[in-house]
Amino acid sequence: MKKALVLLSIVAFVSSCKKQRSCECVSKVTATGPGFNSTKEITQRETFTEKMKDKTATSACSTVEAQTKKHVEEQVKDAYNGTGISPSVSTSCKLL
């Protein structure tokens, strides 16, 4: 029983240590218009320069997700401006 508690303590300590983390985001762009339907996925990865604990990295990844979605929406808006095509963007990110 003691060995199991020590092992669990070690696992908990190691998992809470600061590590170099990355956040991978996938943006799905769907564009529809008269006689036109297209879907494209854009994958981007952000590697954080500082080492972080999981909670901090998760928060940073959420920030990256919001920034990525806004950036892709701006690019798509500019690309389809005046074409009569209505694009939509959905973005999801995961911590690596």
C-alpha cells in the first residue's frame, strides 16, 4: 500500500512539472454559394517558448485558439470579399 501511494505521488508530481508544450489548431473553412460548395482544413501548431504546467498551457492554448480563429476569419473574409460566397470558420485546438 505504501509503495502504491509513493508511486501515485511521483506520478502526480511529474505530471504537474513544467514542460515545453505545443498547441495544435485545426480551422475548418466551409464556403457555399450559387453552385459552389467547398471545405478546407488548415492546421497550425504553436510551440510555447517557455516551459509551463498543464493548467497554464491549457489556458495559453485557449488563447491561441481564439487568436487563430480570428486570424483565419479575417483571411477568409478578404479572400471571398465581393464573390457572393458565404464562408464560415470553425476552429478547435488541442494541447500536445
